[in-house]
Amino acid sequence: METILIKGLQLIVALALLIILHEGGHFFAAKVFKVRVEKFYLFFDWKFSIFSTYSNWWRKLTGKTPAKKKENSDEYEYEGTEYGIGWIPLGGYVKIAGMVDESSFNEDDSQKSFWKQLPSLMKNIIIKNADVKGEKWEFRTHPAWQRLIIMLGGIIMNFLTAFIIYAMVLFTWGESFVKSEDMDYGMKFSAHAKADGFKDGDIIIKTDDNVVESWTTSVLQDMSNAKTVTVLREGKQAVINMPKEISLLDMIEQPAYASMLIPLGIDSVIPGSPAEDIGLKTTDKIISVNGQKVEDFNDFQNALLALQKSLPENANFGDSLKAREITLVINDSVTKKATLTADFTLGFVNVLPYQDKITTKTYGFLESFPAGVKYGWNTLTSYADQMKYVFTKKGARQVGGFISIGKIFPDVWNWQKFWLLTAFLSIALGFVNVLPIPALDGGHALFATFELITGKRLNDNFLLVVQYFGMYILLGLMVLAQMNDILRIFGL
């Protein structure tokens, strides 16, 4: 329970920070161009909010009064920005005045559905700028280049945040890695990789002409785009021609195409885990899983992964429970039966190799900034390369929601890992928002770019229509992500 709370707290703190900075980017740009911002909220405030600077108790506490009453109403009208915290932790927003003219809908006929109004809304999709009417402080009355900067403000802030965090992490802790030449155990390769010419124990030293200084998962991305890969095999170099049809998704799908070979050794047993239930000790050595011999930690993980992948698509909880029942052979002769967790794990921490061969590269304050930008750029390109597979069957199954994101944080609070993961999430948030999907920043930026190029703009009716479609797409992806998380809880 403590572990879940620590992971959850790290996730909430990281997301809250990134939401405030992202929306702050829009807010700052809007203020520069004198566009009114009506609301600035952390999390969503459907029906009510946890905190609001326009709430009655806040006004009484601070002595602030509303600007004026609305005509023929007891409600107050506010000219400033309402700051608040919502109760739905799925994001945040700034409400910018006059994004579109919502009065274009036929409000006189309340019985008409949106879809029945659609034909009339789609008339005259393209209009001239001169046809735009509104107040000078409204978003839609400002030039296209200003609206473009406002909509890109959050995305730019996300990328800047990531680059700065990476720079400060490198400045504070440096960059620790195991040099390729120090990897005594070499690499572990999948059956696919072995068919392409790799052998367990090979050390990857080049992708095309690019030298591989140390092993990171980004090397897989380089390998997927490379024509040749050079390895060190038994002290001699060997060049392997890469197949043209292989993709990054094929490489990162478990078992991975290539991974660091890790000897199997039990460092500690997690309390309350199946490993503790069967009395596993740090001196024990696991020989086989369900009769399958395991020679290293990679073999052990792959054996458990094969059990998970053996589940059919229509598997239920009973199928998962049965698949998680395993037989282990320990210390050559002792047989133990265990039931894996819903995540198909036994519950022990493996001994980390190469602890005496870690190289730490340090950076001065000024050196850290270009290094941080390079680190962030490599992370961004790798993430973008993986995102193109989201709409494939394999990729859709890998999409995760808040539970999956929370699991990537460490079990104990570690500032270095926290900041690295926060920077990664900032990259991911910025990239997703730049996608040209209506209702996202990228969709609005696309419309503003269209206007810059053509000198004409899309009318508000059309913008309202496409935002509906955009929201459906986003809601669909969100439901998919949360459903994948729920299925994983039950081991499916």
C-alpha cells in the first residue's frame, strides 16, 4: 500500500507541475497579446471546484468584490481571470475568451440536435478575415500569427521544461552508464534477432557508422533505421546486415529484439509477494520455470512473458489465474509451486550487474544545456517514432493510462528518477498536443497556419463541428488506455 501511495504521489506532483507549466504557456502568450483569459484551472472543475478565486468564501477571506452584476440577473460578471483547482485530475485548462463564436448555434430551437444542425453549420466553411466580428480582447479577432503563438505556447513550454530539467539533472548528477567495451556479458537477443545473424553475448558497437558508446533503448531505434550493425563477438568485429522490413515496434515488442544480458541472481525478496510466500531466499538459484531452463534473468522474464502472451484475446480472470500458476525448480532439485501476481511477476529484485564498471560523465553548468537539449531531442524523436504505431493492432494494446504511467515511477522517492520521468512526461505531453487533432493545440495551430498561408480562415461553425470530432477521438483514446490498464490489473 505504501508503494502505491509513493508512486501515486509522484505521478500527481509531476502531472500537476506539467499541467500548470503547459497552461501557463498559453496564459503568458495570451496576456502578451492582450487576449482575455477567463479561467486558469489545474484539473477539471465539472459542476464544482475544490478551490476558486471567484468563490464566495475566497472573496470574503480576501475582501475582493466582483466587477459588476449582469443585466437583469443577480449573478456577477468578472473581468479578470478565475484561478482554481478542479476535482477531476485528468488535466487542466485555460479558458481563452472568444476562441470561437458559440452563438453560431441555433439556440432558438432547443429541440434540434447538434447533428440536425450540422448541414447549416457546414455552410460557408471558408470566410474572409474581414467577416470576423467580436471584441478586441477576444482570441478570434486577433491576427493569425498571434493566435498561432498562443496555441503553441503550451507545447513550447513543455519542450523547454523538458530540456531544462534534463540539463539540470546532468549538471547535478551527471550521466551514468556502462561503456560498451565494459559489458562483459554482452547482449541477449530474441529468436528474430538470432535469425538475422546476432548471437547471445554479442556487443553492439556501431549502427551504420554511428558509434554506440553505451547501451540504451534508443539504440533499438537506431538499429531499426540502420542498414548494418557492427558487433564485437569473441574479441572480433562482425558486420550484420539488417532486414529492411523490421520496424521499431517489432524491436521493442517483448521479448525485445536486443537487451542487456543480465545474470540471474536474487538481491532481495519483496514483502507480501509470491516469492516470499514460497520462501525464496537470496542464496537460491532458479533453474527452470515450468520445465523451461533459465540461464539468466532475461530467460526468466521471457518465460513469464510467454505465459502472459499465451492468453487468448477473450481470456477471463480464471484463464489468467490458471496461466499464472507456475512450477519452479530451485537449486537443482527443490520444486516450488507459485501463483504469479496479476502483472505476471514473482516478486524479487534481481542483482544489478556492472556495479563496479559504471562510468559517470560530469557536466559544467554551461555544458549541461546543450547536453540537455540533445538528451531531450533524442527522447522526443524516439517517442515520435513509437507513436506512429499507436493505430496498429499491436500498438493499440500497448497504450496505457494513468495506472501504467504511475507504475514507471520508482517504489521509493528518488529525485533523479523523478525529474527524469517528469521530463519524459513533458516531452510526451508536448508531442501529443502538437498532433493536428481538432480540440488539441495542434488542431488550432493547423487552422491558424492555414489562415497564414491562404489569407482566409475557417468559420466558427466549422471549427465547432471539427472540435466535436476531435473530442470523440480523444475520448476514444482515453477509454482505450484506461481499459488496457484495467485488463492488465486482472492479468489480461
